[in-house]
Amino acid sequence: MADFTHFNEQGRAKMVDISDKKATVRTASAKTSVKVVEEIYEKVTSKQIAKGDVLAVAQVAGIIAAKNTSDWIPMCHPLSLSGVDILFDWEKTEEAYILHIEVQVKTKGSTGVEMEALTAASATALTIYDMCKAIDKGIIIGETYLLSKSGGKSGDFSREQKQN
């Protein structure tokens, strides 16, 4: 069990001690999407959803989720985030409208912010589903993945971008 960082000498889960790790600037961006029917697209973009401004509420939900990731993911360290930004971009396809969601998270600390970016992306998409499900429960939340990360011992990572 000595090779596994998240297990103690008894083979039980533990939170890794990061007290000796150097504090550096760390960033991460994650992406997900939400596929909706035209009626939802029209109502979201014209702010006609009964529950309120969907993208504004989803953006706040994503920021809150990033800030509280350690409450959701057992081995994540609580982090002081220096920034969270959530960007939206609509794409029209032949069969649906797709809302692309990109989250960018930044901190200066001893551990990365990948989980915070992924959690924020997920919570943003789930909030959109929640606010629009009265119109159509067939909304599809797409792939959620890490786009990039920088800083820390493991170095930088950048996923090759898919074409929309």
C-alpha cells in the first residue's frame, strides 16, 4: 500500500498531506455541454424561463460548486480560490441547440484546481437542467472533461480541442 498516496499504512483512505508542497499559481479549465430543444434555447436566450435567468443562476451555482468542491469530493483539500469564470457559447445543430460551458479556475496554493473546475462545470450543467426540465426532461448533459491545467509538480496538461 506504500505506493498509493491516498491510503495509510493500514490500507485505509486518507487525505494526502500537502504541507511540504510549494505554493504555486495553478489553473484549470474544464468543459461540458447541455443539449436542448429549440423551445428551451428560445426561452433561455430571451430570459423567459419561469424560474429566472437560467445562465445567471447556473453561473452562480458553478462558482459556489467550485468553492465547495472539498465538501463533495472526499479527498479534495479545501482551497482558497483566486478566481472562477464560467463562459457560455451556443451552437445550433440540425437536431438541437448545444450550450457549451467552459469553466476556468485559478488559485495560488499547494494543490491543483482540476476538481474545482470539473465540479463547477457539472453543477452549472445540472442547474440548467433543473431550471429547464419543466419544458423538456430529455435535456442531455454532454461529456465533461478537463481542458487544461497548469502549475504544480505534474506540470501542464492541455487536451486537444474538439471541433464544434
